[in-house]
Amino acid sequence: MTDKQDEQADRNTRHQERMERKKNVVDEKIARADQDKGLILVNTGNGKGKSSSGFGMVARALGHNMQVGVVQFIKGSYSTGEEAFFRRFPEVQYHVMGEGFTWETQDRNRDTEMALHAWQKAQVMLQDPTINLVLLDEINIALKYKYIPIDEVIHALANKPFMQHVILTGRGARTELIEIADTVTEMKEIKHAFKAGIRAQQGVEL
């Protein structure tokens, strides 16, 4: 073998050893993860992708023949690609309850009324064991502005069907929600096209 071939062989051997060690660690973690339960997932932060991640999980659930419920708390003044797509599926109960972003509506009383109406729809879903996954899109905004009582949301999540998964999205997730969640993901903005003067594009949107 040439020196270059020897070096490549050594690199391959080291890589295989690292992957074997990593596999052992992962296998041990999988073996310890022996519980089945419905999860509470929170997507928050200032970066893009909170709702998109939630709808990705909706698509995954549909792939597993699950029943899904969606309540959108804020994004109601315009049609989104998610709404146009997921309304095609009879397995999805889809409710758009908001009337647009808070800086557009500028009416706290009306925003509160709509948020409470959306929460009523969500509560029904959170009591229905036939719905396997519930997406409460932008509920964190409604909670942040105290349109919905946080205690009611915490109580409903604590008493949901045992195997039901719930995803809650939106900036500024409340501490109380983060504490009870099983998985919390914070989206961090590094760069955003809108700040460069580029409008929301179909297929990417906001």
C-alpha cells in the first residue's frame, strides 16, 4: 500500500471505531426509553419554522393513519399552504379561528374573543381519545397576551387522553408550559429574507 492508502485505511478504521462507540451509546439510550405516552411538544423562539415543524408532524401522523386535530389561533386573515393542503384529508379536523396577526387586528377585545372561541374548539379535541395528535398553532401568542387563561391550558394538557400527542407553537412560550412539556424546541433566527425586503413566497410563505 502507498502512504496515501495507509492513511485512508487508518481514517476508515478510526471512523468505524467512533461509529461503533456511538452506536453503543445510542443503543443503551434506546433500551432505557421503555415508556409509551402521548407527548406535549412546544415549538417556540423568534426563528422561522415553528408552525412548519408542527405541520410536518401532522403529515407524519397521517402517514401512520392517525386522526389529527388542528386549531390555528392567529393566522386567520389569509389562506396558508398548510390549510389548503391538509383540508383535503378527512382524517384532519381543521379550524382556523384567528383573524390575523395582532398588529393587524389592533383590537384586544376582538382578539380575546376569537382566542377563547378557538380554545373552546381545542378543549373538545383535548378530551377526545380518538384524536391522536392535536396541533395548537400559535397558541403561545394567545397565552403570551393573556387572551386565554394559562391555568385552563395546563389543566387540559394534564388531563388529555394518555396517548394523545399535543403540539403548541408560537413565540414567547410561557414558563408554565415549558415546565410541563416533554420536548421544547427553540427556533433561533440567524437570517431572514423579509429583513432584506423579500416578500413571503408561495411554498415558503412566512
